[in-house]
Amino acid sequence: MIKRIKLFDPKIDESESRIINRTLSSHFWASGEGVQNVAKFEKKFRNYIGSDECIAVNSGTAALNLALSAAKIENTEVILPSLTFVSTANAVMINGAKPVFADIDPINLCIDPQSIKKLITKKTSIVLPVHFAGMPCALNEIINICKEKNLTLVEDAAHAVGSKYDNKRIGRHGDFVCFSFHPVKNLAMPTGGIISINHKNYKKISRYLEAMRWCGITDRKGSLYDVKDLGNNYYMNEFSAAIGLVQLKKINKLTKIRQNTAKRYFNEIIIDEKMPFDNRCAYHLYWIRVKNRKKFRELLDKKHIETGTHYRPIHTFTLYKNNTSLPFTEKIGNEIVTIPIHPNLKKIEVDKIISTINKLA
């Protein structure tokens, strides 16, 4: 039987098994007491990023929801790209704001700063760029826009653990930077997310987020506590944090493996429309663009190569349909194909992916 080449595959070894077994035998599985994997992970990740503070949660979606909650965006407008997972826009809607979709840069598929400028109104409160596929957005331009217009910068860095911009890791720039940890992500966990905070009031914001991730509970003394705000059950569990601690030790090595594969794809795939190579990028995804996507993917599937389509533009979903017109985003949404770039790929598999695509080009 011919082995399928998976689109995603987390790289694990005995280290993850050992720490999971230690956590299991501790009998403390929720975050808090016991082995305190969650607290350890928050500290290690904060040190890795270099931010003021990090608050761990149970998903990237939860991170976005809480960050936007802290930013108090009700009855305002938030500018974001449409080419992203729907959670980015859902978090805006859940917090009572209106998502306003910007177009993307034709080279890196990240939000276009010029498009942001055109969409700013008196109601705009947040700019929410997405580091698509791990490629860093044009943050200097976006930061300058936010400063000029007194806007809060919230970054969706679900794809960007390990990416850099201006010699700083993604997570050091925006007021809030939201990461996602999942079996398909660069830093793999069963489930998880984190909010990196870079703000003069980070201590006050951190206390608010800590309460909001645990049902709004605050002022806890033993079994007594108060509730001042409507929160959610968003805290990370000890098992996810345990795996995260091990994965974090490997992240630089895993990122390098992804970058080496991306460099081969960029240099050897003969299709013109493909993701550029940039050593600042951690390459959660690698994309190419093709005209007859359905047939192209079917042919790769027959060769036992899994592919994806990241993403259908959000403004084309029924919930988000209005008069928004983003011709380039829509064109990308119809042509984009993502190919395997995970760190378990063998050289012979990368060779096969490249040669198969080139035969179909």
C-alpha cells in the first residue's frame, strides 16, 4: 500500500509521552495547582517572544475573543483581511463590532496597508492583520497607521509561531498578539492558544484576561471569589501545556526544517504563482496558485499527496455577505492550493511533491 503524504503531521517523540505520563500521574489536570504546566508554559513562551506578558487559553479563537474583549470594541469597526480562517471575523462579531474586510498584498497574501488606509472611518477602533501562512505582515506601515489614527493593533498570529519581523519575534509588536496551538500548527498541542501583550497597562490587562478566561472569576481566596464581568471557560489544560513545553524546546529546529523545505519549493517548483521565500517566515503553510484547482488537486490526490485550500474568503460566506468587493482576494480564494510542509517530510517525499507538481504545471 502506497503511503499518503499528509498535509499536516506534528513531529513528536518520547519527550511528549514522558511529560504527559507525569502530568497524568499527578492527578492535577486542569490549570492551576499541581505540576503547573500552564504557568510554566506562559513564562517560557513569554521569554521566547520577549513580550510584557502572556496569557494562555484553550484555542486561538479564545485568544482572539478575549483580546478583542479587552480592547472594548462594541459598536465600532475592525479592519481585517477576508483571506483567513473564519474565527478572525467571528471574534469581531461576538464582541459586538463590525468586520470591515481589506484587500491583500498580491505577493505575500497578507493585508495590504494601502487598503487599510482607505477603509478607516470615525468608527474604526482596531486593525487586525493576519500573518498569513506564517509570512509577517508589513508591520511598520501598519503600526504607523495605528499611531497616526490612534487605533489598537491586534495581530492574528495563528500561523506565525517562529516568524520574525525587524529582528523581533512575531508577538513583540502589537498591543495584543493572538497565537493558536493545534496538532496542525507549528507549535503543536491537542488544543491551545495564547495572548501576547505589549502594552503600558499590561499588568491590569493581564488580571482582566485571567479572570475572563475563567468565567469572570476574580478576587479568589480559597473557595471564595467574586464575579464582576461575563467571562468564559477558556483556560488551557495541563496536558496541552505539557506538550507545549516540549514543543517549545524544539520550535527553532522545526522552523528551520520548514524553511528548508520552503526554499526547495520556491527554487524548484516551476509554477510562477507561489509563496515567496523569506527567512523571516516560519511557513505554517506553503501555497501555490493554479487555474483548474479541482482537477489539479484530484491529480495530486491520485499520487497520494494531500493538499488544502486555505481559505475561502470570509466575505463570501452567507453570514458575512454584503456589498464587499475584493476581486484579488476572491481570485486567490479560487486558485490557492496548500501543499505539505510539515517537519516529518522525508527528502524523497519532497522530491515527489515537486516532481508531481512540475509535471502538472
